[in-house]
Amino acid sequence: MAVVGAVTVIGLNSQAVAAVGGTGTGYLSASGAQLVDATGAKVRLTGINWFGMETDNKTFHGLWARPWRDHIDQMASLGYNTLRVPYSDDALKAGAQANSVDGYTNPDLQGLSPLQILDKVIEYAGTKGMRILLDRHRPSAAGQSALWYVSATPESTWISNWQMLARRYANNPTVIGADLHNEPHADGTDPNGTGSCWGCGDTTRDWRLAAERAGNAILEANPNWLIVVEGVSCTSGGNANAWDNIPDEPCGWWGGNLSKAGQYPVRLSKPNKLVYSAHEYANSVYHQPWFDDANFPNNLPAIWDSMWGYLEKQNIAPVLLGEFGSTLQDPKDAVWLRKLMEYMGSGVTGMDFTYWSWNPNSGDTGGIVLDDWKTVNQAKQSILQPYLIPPVGGGTGPTGSASASVSASASSSPNPGTGACTATVKIDNAWQGGYQASVTVKNTGTSARNPWSATWTVPSGVTLQSGWNATVTQSGTTFTAAAPSWATSLAPNASVTIGYTANGPSSPAPSGVKLNGVTCTAA
């Protein structure tokens, strides 16, 4: 209803986080309602949507605001281990051009096609241990469609484009699968509906049958991919007629109604590659009748059970909540979001999800980052954070990320030389129960610090929530920021800024900053 540095974020118990962190090894499959990796280990996707490739821009939004790697660095540092990438078939056409990419901020993307930019994002996300789920969001950049095809983009094009993508990324397990079509939904009015139905048997409208055709064609091209099938809105394919005397069927959000998937399952040539997906939104997006129930929010789990949750609870198949989000402007929205996260469960056995969205320019929901494309919306992040399973880095990232790399090149000599430093501590934002801060450390000594490491002290009761531009850990009242593997050296007169969020009071402020054990003076 679209209607900063490389970091592994580790909390108080680093061994416990490492044990459940990451997205596994190799390709993923379904075992009952659980996703597992190539070794059979349980995996949970806790991801986010980064949209733009489905619009007239034909590539990720926000590339006008900051370097593209910075976006991915920050997503990973906040704990998002999967990136759902919406696209339209227009972006796949020969000669398609990406636009709104700032040449100064992202010079390495100039002149690249939408697919070439996607290639780079996939490659870099893979070094973080993140996974990519491709989402055919629209048949054209003009808008979403009730059916999976329109006159300008017939079913044959839809399937052939999916097969092309499946072959393009066939040997790259960073790309895990295909979300076949975004939000198939009802159109027209019952009993003369013309939109996507589920189980009605009409091959021109039955989304379940179309998903089988596309899913099996994709598996012929790439048998390792997950096939992600969203629900519909009304299983009849027509909107309810409020003016007749015929009882209306229960309808849900676009793409959110999987109530008949148990009776009419999607049949794939490889059944262990099937994942169902639902979308779920808040009162501020659209005022559904269940938000007025006297028992709200305790009425919600029964609704979710009937629409899609039963598929997981009955161990039929995994369910990915592919989109859910809110501006949190309506007081009911935060209550809804907390209830939803609780419903999906915590830890590696909880339901998989990709939050909508990273982008602040989603009119319905806003984003995890604010309009500057960098500052975290902490009200949202604080609700999601306990359920996020951070990615475990899959390799060494490049050093070209402007906001995350140190400000000067440096010698790799391990000799610490003469040590001195200055430090600035800034509380960037504070709220009841937590805060966001940045610690800037400058090496004023005569030799590089390689590897560099900064520490500072926080008041008793403060606990680390997330960090970026370093590997941030906590022991007692000491926070330690260790250099990322791709920017280990801090040259003389170079500085680095470490950002973090924490639970607890922001006053008194963090103090006693040290660089490689040397106490820094205030800048």
C-alpha cells in the first residue's frame, strides 16, 4: 500500500546475538512454517523496503541525498537483514534510464542502467550478510494494478522478465527470491468483480493459478529461489456492495487476504520454495472497521489468524509480512504496531517481515529515516528493534562510503607512535526512555591508530541499542567502538564519528572518551 559505516550491532550478550544473527548460508527453503538455510539452520528475515525502482525514477530513491552505500550501511547497522526491492517492468526494458541520481554524491552510478545499479546494491548488501527479495511492484511505473497484467504488460512479459532476473542472479545467494506481484486486489463490485480472486477458477482472474504459472516458470530458470505469493483483498475479486442485501465476504488490505490459501494452496514443482506474504497497515493509512472495535487491540490477533496467521500456526508454510507501516500520527497506530510485532513473535522462529519503508517519502507511512534520509525515526525504530536480527557481515566492504569512512588516508603501521586525541560528545536526540548520540574522535597524535578503538563511559542503567560507523559493544558502563574491517586506520589529524542509540537517561552525558587507551581532551 505504498498507497553509517559497516557495523555489526551487538548488545550486552554478544555471544547470544551472534548465535541467532544473520541470514544463514546458501539458499533458503521452507520447512513447514520455518525458513531454513542450506545447512538446515533456522533463519528469520527481519528486513525493510527501499523503494524507487518501481517509479518513474527507475532506481532507488534517496540517491540524490547521500552515497548509496551509506543507506545500506545504516540499514545493516540498525539490524535489518533483508532488503525488499520493488521494481516495475519499465525499469527492466532495454534502454531504461535511472534518474534523480546525484552525480556528486554518487559519481559511480552515473550512466548506469537500473539493472546495473541493482547489481551494485546486491553485491554490496551481500558483503553485509544481507539478503535481497525482488518485488514486482507494478507492471509499469504508472501505478499498481488489480491484476498481475495490463494491456501494455501482458502475463507473458511478466513471466519472461521474472525468468530473466532468475537467470541473472542464479549463482548469487544474496538474492533469495521473487515476490511475484504486489498487492493483487479486487476491482469492480460483486457480483460483477473484475479484480484478482483466489480459488475462483477463472484463469484470467485467479491469482492463485497465475502464481503457480509464474512460480513454476521461475523455478525452471532458477530452482533455488523462494516463490513469494501475496494474498488478495477480497477472495471473490470484487468489492463489497454495501447497497444490496447480500452478506458481504470479509475483505482485507490489498495483498493481505490469504484466507483461502489453506483450501486452495499454491502448487509448485518445488513445494519447499513456497512462501506466502501478506500486507498489513494501520488506522492512519485506512480506517478499517476493526480499529473501532471496543476490544481493540485485543481483537486484532483473531483477524490476523483468519487472514494469514493460520498458515504459520498450522505449520502449512512460512508467512512473510511483506509490508506494514505507519506514520504513528494516530495514537492507535503505535498500539497496533506493538501488538503486531508481539503477534509475529521474537527470535529466529518468529514470522518473517520487511517493514515499509526505509524511504521518508512514502506518503502513507513515512520512513525509518526522516526527510534528511539519515536521521532515524526513533519512535518507530524503538518498537521494531527488539525483533530485529542483525546481519552478519559476509565480506569486506569498500572504503568509498563518504559518511562512514575516516577523513584521511592512513599508514597501516601497527606502531602507535605519539598518542593524543580530542573528542566531542553530542546528544542528537532524546526521548522518554532513550536517546541518540554521536561521539567524534580526532587523532591529534603523530602516527596512525591502526586499528583504532574508542571507548567512553555511560551512567549506570544505560544499555546499548544500536550503533553505526563502528562495531559498538558494551561491558558494564563502558561502550567500545572498534574500527570496521574496511576502515581500520585513523590517520594523524583524521577524525571519525560513531553514532549510537541507547536505552536510559541521556543526562549525565557520556564522558571519559579514549582513543586506543589514551584519554582525549574536549574539542
